[in-house]
Amino acid sequence: RPNVATYNKLLEVAVGAAQHGRATLADGEAILERLKGAGLSPDRDGFEHMLELAAAASAFGTASLEDVEWQLTRMVNAGFATDVRAWKQALRVAVEEAKRGVAGVEQADRLLDAMRHNGLAPDMDAFALALQVLVEAAAWGKAGVADGERLLERVEAQGMTPPVSFYQAIMHAAAAEARLGQGRGGLLECERLLERMPQTLRTPPPLSIYAQLMSVCAEEAKHGRVSVEDGMRVLERLEQSHGRGVWSRLAPSATGVPGGGLAG
């Protein structure tokens, strides 16, 4: 007679198939129904497989972030504690939905809050995934530098030091916000971030940060929100930090998109 381990193996099959678009969340639910019909109850492994199945199915549009969150809630309601890894899986789904313009910073904030509610402290990878959600959402006009500042405050409140890539990504979001004509004072907000960096990182901002800042300035200029004087101020900040003539040493790729590779 099949036992719980047998059904867990069947769920593993469903997860593998879902990773290739050949199974959906409904297949997992059908397996659970058969398990319960046999007078058995899902164990922790079973709930984790359902979470993995929902995450895999979301890549093919047959499950959503809400489905993934429900699997986490279901696990908790059954008396099984979640871990940071499980919530990061949900954040990865949020990143993919943000790329399609479906999810935004509200969803990432909700997941970070849920982690804390369940007695878990987000690690740097979790914050980096939330930052990726922000960057992707910014391309759809659904996030900006103010959201990035709030995320930085979350990281620092937990006693962590955000890496340079965090600042680069936030400035990239500011440039996207300005490019869409939705930024309001984005350059000034980015300059405040620039002033904050030496206090946090205990090192001068790298050249790539100034390149990002000039990109924000250029995008805001296209919408009539800044002037040449603002651009000169950015240049002066750069020269004060790194010396005169340093702008010519910036590689063309320095203004490229950060965010990829921020988290595994």
C-alpha cells in the first residue's frame, strides 16, 4: 500500500514536470487528494514539494505569486514552520512577475513582512531579491528611488551593510522612473543616497555610481526637470571624490543595468 513517502515521490515527479511546463498546480492538488483519500496526511516534505510546484508552474503562467503564498500559509496552518529559503522562493517568483509588470514593491514588502511575522529575519539574499523586484517594477513605472530608500532602511535596521550594488540598482530604478517621465526630484534623492554611502560603506562612492547618477540627470533633463548646472554639480562631486579628469576613465558599460546577479 502506498505510504506518505510514495506520494512525496509522486509530487517530486510533478515538480520536475512543471519545470518543463508539463504539470500544473492542479496535478499536485490531485496527488494530495489521493493521499488524503488513502487516510494519510501530508508531511513537511509534501508541503515543500507543493511550494516548489507552485513556483515552477508560475514560470509558465499556470500559477501566481498568490498561489505560492497560499502554499506557505498552508504549510504554517498545518503546523510546519517555514524557513528563509522557502520565502526566498516566493521572492524569486515576485521577481519574475515584476518582469511582466504584474508584481511590484508592494508584493516584495508583503513577503518581507510575512517573514518577520513568522519569526524569520530576511538575509541579504532576500533583500537583494526584493531589490530585483524594485528594479524590474521600475521599468513599468511601478517603483522608484523612494522605494529603494525604504528598502535600504530595512536592510540597515537589521544591522546589515548594503553593498554598492544596492545603490547602483536604486539609481538605475531612478533613471527608469525619469525615463518614463514619472520621476519627481529623482536626481536630488540620488544625491542624498550618494552622501549616505560613505557613512554606510566607509569608502568613497565608486566611479560607476557617478555614472549612474549622470544617467539619472540625463533622463531628468529630457523632461525639463534639471539643467546643465545640475549636471555640472554631479561632475564637481565626482572630481571632489576622485580627482579632475576622472570622468574620461569611466568605461561605457559603467552605466549599465545593475540588478542581475544581486542574489542567487
